[in-house]
Amino acid sequence: MKFQKLPLYALLLGALVSAPAFSQSSSSSTSSWSTEEAPKATTPPANHDSTSVTLGLPDFTKVVEKTENSVVNIRTMENISTRGGRGGPGWSFQGDPDAEEFFNFFFGPDFFPEPFSKRFGPGPRDDYPNRDFDRGSEGPKSKKGEKQVPSGVGSGFIISKDGYIITNDHVVDKADKVIVTLNNGKEYDAEVIGSDKRTDLALIKVDAKDLEPIEIGNSDALKKGQWVLAIGSPYDLESTVTSGIVSAINRDTGDYLPFIQTDVAINPGNSGGPLIDLQGKVVGVNSQIYTRSGGSMGISFSIPINEAINVINQLKDTGVVERSRMGVTIGPIQEDVYKALGLSNNKGALVSSVEKNGPADRAGIRAGDVILKFDGKAINKWTDLPRMVGQTKPGKKTEIEIFRRGKSETLAVTVEAMESKGIKFGKNKKPEVKQDNKLGLSVVALDSKQRDRLNIKGGVQVFELTDDAKEAGFMKDDIILTVNNVDVSTVEEFNEVANSLPKDKVVAVLVLRDKMTQWITTTPSK
């Protein structure tokens, strides 16, 4: 069975970028949080018991003692109508013991709303319903025709003495009330300061003083095989400790976040809790697991604390997260493409399209360029670039290094605040001219209006093609921009370049297709 990646809140219901925010500068308010300045070697605490020493395993007791008072349990409430309940006006099973036993067997005790399964309470949104949530009350009525019922459970950790707490967005999303329980049993109503769905992070605050904040570590210093532990409330079992090792770092899960992958047992209810190193410092925010059973299967993901702090500082200052953009569409560089382009590896981000009059367009970036560095930092994976751009303050002028036509160039781009802008493309007129060429393509010229719509300065359109050309990856209506790093703007230019290609040598052709540019490699056989 195929594994599914699920945010922890989805598990109760069954198996269902751009990027982090820009960093706060050193001149930010002194109340902003920051990661430790320099990584320190991670070594087990000195006090091991005899068993730990014999087996060569660390003793986590000192770490737990240092951090568990900084971890909190989070419960959420939501308002529901008292007119028919969640089952609707026709709900007829409430109060029927036989029906309760039947549905509990197949669907679990949280299938029915209060007061039907009063012991467990409903938990449709996040990790798992609180098993003793009522604690003497079903929850106050919020207004006429409604009452508050428990809706989910998660975890969080304290980062300031005056009550700021980090958790996941999906833990508190759409909650009508958030209740925080400290390790000593004290409960507080919490205010949601701000949340960010893109990174699944939220900042909440309780009205308290002299709390015990956890120490912020440095997730950039993590290494594979390093011991880590998690503290949280899986299935509402408060202050539960589990341990494991870092299985991978910078794991790309498609969320434009470089997750920390571990084999720490993370289950529903751990959402928003801390991932802690052996120095007792938080290095990640537990967020997702891979599962096919609804519980832990030894693959869990945490948001690196360095990424989280960038977001949290903005949430604290403004309640929202601002990101930057360049106005490009990018993708990975395939092996045959980077070899044909003259690159030694596939590091970097391949520009597929450039938004007209956007920051990248104004900087001179073109489709087909390979962006190697942004603000002096190497792009090892193409997914690194959205995060780098997103972390840059809007309006900042930044140097980027690109690879174009066999050599590197440095350009300056001024990023802007992210907003939704689309690129409209029109259909080309019926071609009037066609001519065969060495690549097995028949092409036609584009007029100025067509080029303006496509935001290109040259190019020719594929009208017909041979079977060999189809096998190479070309398609009808492709726009050919360059052949072997030579621009083509007319039928004559295209055929001259194509017919001069050496036989049996791989060449790269830059093609615009469906609003995206891509490289196609082919080997002329004649």
C-alpha cells in the first residue's frame, strides 16, 4: 500500500513557495527570538545510568527534566448548533446504547458529538479528541442555539516567560476557543496572535508570567544519525516523551519546506510539539508523519526551528507573514539537459518562464537560464530558491548568479512583495509557411503581437514534425527559442542552425510549451 503524507490533524478523519518568511534583520526589536549563533557539538549528557553506558545509548532524563515544563498541551473548542447536533435534525442514535456500541466498534468513540460520547468528546479537526475533556463541564454556551464542544488536541512549546507559545496552524485553525495546559496542570485561555498556513505555524499567547521558555537551538547544525526526542500529547497523553534519530535533513516533501525527517514516534496529538536535541534545545516543530495505519510508522517530519523562527518573529510583530517573489517559474535540471548545456552537475534552478515586467524580467533573467546562486548562497536543489527569495525582505536588491550559454553571469534583482499575478497567453494564428529541417521539424514564424503575448523576443512555432522528432520529445505548436544555445527568430535562422548541427552529437533545444519553457535534448542522425 502506498504511504501517505498527512498533517497530524487529518489522521482522526482517516487517511485523507514559495517559502518561509523573510528573516528579521539584526535591527529588529529585541523581543524577537533568534536561533543560537554558533552550532555546538551534540553529545549525550554526562550522567548516564549503567544500562545506558553498557549499551552505548544516551540517558534522556536530564534533557526531559530541563525541557518538559516548557511543553504545553493545547485543546480547542468550537461552537456547534444545539438544534439537531452534527448529525442534523434527523439524528436518531443518540442515547441508544446498542447504537453507541456498534458505531464505537467500527468508527471509534469520537464518532458522535457531545453528549453521546461524553467520555471522549468529538475531535473532527485536529489530532485526537481529549479523553477527559469535559473535566466537569461540556463547555459554555457561546450564544443562543450554540454551545462549545471540544474539537481537537495538540501540543506546543513556550518561547518566552510572558507566555508566547509556538504550535502548528492546523492545531488552532478555526478554533473558537484555545485552552493551554501547562505541565503543572494550570490552564489558561490562549489568544491566537497569528498563523501561517503555508508553513503550518502559529503563535499563541497566554496571560501568564515567569513561565519556563525552552532554549532555541540551531537546526542548521543537525546531522543524520543524531539523537533527538519529542515531548507532546499523543492521543492526549500529556507530557509523553519519545526518542529516535535524525533520518534525513532538508527533506523535500513538496511543501517548499526543508523538513527534518526522524524515526521518532510521532502520533496524533504531537502536532506543534518540540523536537529536541541532547542539549535540551528545540531544533524543530513536529508537524507531519507518513502513515498507512493512522499512527506512527517510524517516518515523521519536523519544521526546522531556524525556518520557524523567521515566521514566528513576523507573526509576533505584525500578525501576518510577508514574502518576496521574483516572478519566475522554475524546475529541476535533468541529467541530459545539464550535460548538453555544459554544466558539471544538476545543482541550480532552471528558469521555465519569466513574468513580463516582473522583478526577474527587469533584472534581465530569461527563460532557459540556470540560477546557480541567490544572494551569495549556492542553490543545491531547485526547491532552495523559493525559500531564499521568500526570506528576502521585499524591495531588497540582491545579486544572483546565472548560467547562460556556457558561462556564468551576475545580475541584480530587486524582489517585491508576493502577490498573485497571472500570465495570459493567446493562441497563434494558422501558420502560412512551413519548411522541413534537419531536426525533423516544420516551423513557422511568429508575428510581433504573438511574441508580445508570450513575452518572448524571438522563436518559431512547430507546425509539423517527424516520428523521430516526436520520440525526442517535441510536440506540435511548441515554440522553439534556441537551438544549441543560438537564438532563432525566423524560419531561415532556425533551419540554418538546425542543418549545421553535427551528426550523432547531443544538442539542447529550448522550447516554450503551455506557458512553460523546457529543454529538450536530441541527437541529429543525418
